[in-house]
Amino acid sequence: MTARPVKHSLTLHGHRTSVSLEAAFWQAFREIAERRGQTINALAAEIDATRQGDAGLASAIRVYILKHYRDARQADGGHPAL
């Protein structure tokens, strides 16, 4: 997988926007959306609605993915992430 961000278009609240994420983050984002029974557009809209401050959407998605996997690890009895 490439470390360079890859740009994809998403539709949020009826408007198109572009988001650049590294391939590994796109893959994780799709997997999370699929497990939740959502499209990536729906999950992105949910993340967009809850982000605070000046955080860009791409950053908010990365943080969401990180938190998702940290929470899953902790739920499985792993040590909390540092």
C-alpha cells in the first residue's frame, strides 16, 4: 500500500467533497462502514456532524478509525492504547 494520500469524492448532506487519505485508512474506513451496515458516505456524514473545532474531515476520519480500533482492542481484553 502506498503511503501517499489518495483522493476520493464523498457526498455529505447532498454535497460532493473530496477527501485525501492513505490507502490503509481508506481500507479501514470501508471495513468499518461495512461492519456497521453503512456506506462510507453515511459514516463520513456521521463523523462530519460530530467533529469539533478546526479539524478537517480527513483528520477527523483518521482519528475515528484510530479510536475504533483502540476501542475494539480494549474490548477484546487488550491493553488500553497509550
